Amino acid sequence: MPNAHDPIACLLCGMEDAGGDRVVFRDERWAAEIIPGYDVPGWVVLRVRRHAERLGGLDEQELATFGARARDISAAVGEATGAATTYLMVFGENHRHFHALIAARGDDVPADRRSGDILKLRLERADPAAAVALVPTMRDAYNRATSAQRADGEVATITPSH
């Protein structure tokens, strides 16, 4: 049985080979994508592109850029979905590869599925096709959210390859 903490068997490292239809953005250090098993419309995983375990495994440049990427992808998810709020969750227990789940929380989400209980929607609202269909809208929103930062050369955008 593969070891989930081995970079070769790592689900998040494997996203490097994911098709462009799942990619909201990729730059030198970070990627935001729809991850299998978390493919609820309006949910995106922001992950460091190299295998780094937990927050403590990030290098200085990754640490320096994480906040801006999290801010901008959260804004893009909010704009694309019209959600009342977006959650940013970091656990690192099941998948040690550093990543954050950004989850849109619309007004239609009942009180018993808010805050940490939103993760119950992972199975209840999984819709891979609808999640992937939202990617171009989130990508456009991300590009708008980062347009001011592009002047410094800090933010990279992608044109997905298929």
C-alpha cells in the first residue's frame, strides 16, 4: 500500500499532472485547483507546488507569498460564486503536503453545515462536472483580483494547457 506521506504517492503532488480544466491558476510556487474528492462547486485547493509538509515545511518565498495567494483566490471564489463568505481551512492531517481548502459558503448552506461543519458538504454536494465548469469564471475573477499586483511581477496567471 502506498504511503500517503511519500511525495511519489502524494495526491497533491499528483495534481501537477492535472488537466488545465481543473486549474484556476499556477505560478512558480503555488497552484489553485479542483482536487478529486473535494470537487464541490466553489471549492478550490491552494497548494504549494513542490512537496513541502505542513506550514513549517514552506521556504521563505513560499511563506512570503502564501497570504497574497490565499487572499486573491478567496476573492476570486467569492466573486465567481456570489457566496456570502469563503472559508480558508488548513489541517495537514490526512494530506501533509501543505495546502489550504478555500470553500465558498452561500446563503443556501444551512446553519448545521457552516463553520467546520461545511466539510460535511464534501460528499453531500460533490459535483465534479459543475465544479470544473466553474473554473473559467474563477480564473477570470482571479486574474482581475491580481491585476494590481501584476505590475510588480509578483503574480503569474496561466493559460491552461490540455
